[in-house]
Amino acid sequence: MKKTLIAISILFSSVSCFADEGKTITKTDESQTASTNAPAPIELGKQYAALPTNPSPDKEVIEFFSFNCPSCFRFEIQNNGSQTISKALPEGVKFKRYHLENFGLLAKELSEAWAVANVLGIQDKASDALYNAVQKDKTIKKADDIKAVFEKLGISAEVYDKTKDSFLVKAFMAQQSDAIREMKPESIPTVIVNRKFFIIANQLNITSDSAFINDYARVTAFVAGLDPNAKIEDKTNSNKK
């Protein structure tokens, strides 16, 4: 399916991470400063845009990220972006996070580690630990260093390897790969709702980190409540390639 997402900038930080390894971009737009008094009306073509894709049968929100991405670290660890968005979603909407498999050092191994964490049900603890190991402590240089992170979480190297080779992990990896191939995220973190809408980060409230995250959650929750099968008229093309 041919489609291209916009290169979304995370404006509360100074960099955006792109799926082309080693490529970063800095973007500022002073004209998009939002009012601090009242939230801006949520509009198609402004805070979110439609993709030329078929919506998912189940209501879901997917965040694409990488432990190698400094913007993702700021978004998720320093500003609790993922948790804030997840808590704001309407009941029955699933929140998923998929790790890019081709961005940065040990990208495939870190993607497998993320799959292992999900299968073992320790994704929250593993996310914090892996982010800190990669971005803060910079202790992950080889595959065995990833296992060392899990050992600190109480998962032995033997259990890690056994889980990594399991059917459940292979199934998670397949779902993750399929989603990346279908959505083709060009920047991270990227949030896509029902595989039909993506959030336009540079149209959100950027007056502060907390205002940005809260507005991100507000817009995502609103879009998650829409009928993705309804007829969509988006006359705004300025945010799409």
C-alpha cells in the first residue's frame, strides 16, 4: 500500500529521530504557539490527518519508537508521554508500542528484547531499564549487554534466550514488522490511531513539556473515539507529502 507519513517533529525537544539511521532534524515554528487559556478545537487536517489506509478492525493506538532515539527517551521517560496517552484513551482502545527494527545500534536485538518484555509482561520495567541503559548510562554495546539489563530485572540469561526463541515472541515480532511495513513511520515517536489517523505533533500545544504531552493525549483520545470507517473529507494537504 503506497503512502507516506509526514516527518513529525517533537517540538518540546530540539531533535527528531528518523528511521534513516543517524539522520536527525531540528524544526521550530513559532507561529504554532497554542493558547494557554483554553485548548484549541481539534480539527482534521490540523492536529491529526487521515492516511489512505484501511482502518484496523479493532480500536487501537500504535506508538512507533526506538530505544536508540533521544526524542523517544524525552517523550516516554522524561515526560511520561506513553503513560499519559494510554491513561487518556477511551475504554476498549488498545495501546501498543512497536520498536523500529532498523534504527541505530543493535536495533534488531533491541526489537527482540522489546518482544521478550511484552511476552513476559514486564514491558514497563523493561522500557525504563533499556532506555536508561541506552540513552543515559550507555552500557549497551553488544547483545549480551541487553541480557544483563534483563538479569537486573530478575530474568536470567537462560530464561531470556528461551523466551526469545518462543512462538509468542516470534508472533510479536511478526506483528511488529507487519505494522512497520504497513504504516512506514518516517519519524519517531509517531502515534497512529486505528491505522487510519496520525497525530501532527507540531500543531499541538508547545508552551511547555507538560502542555505538549497533555495535548497529545487529548487529541489522541479524541481521534480514538472517532469512527474510522466514516467518510473523511480532508482538504488540507499542507501536512502531507
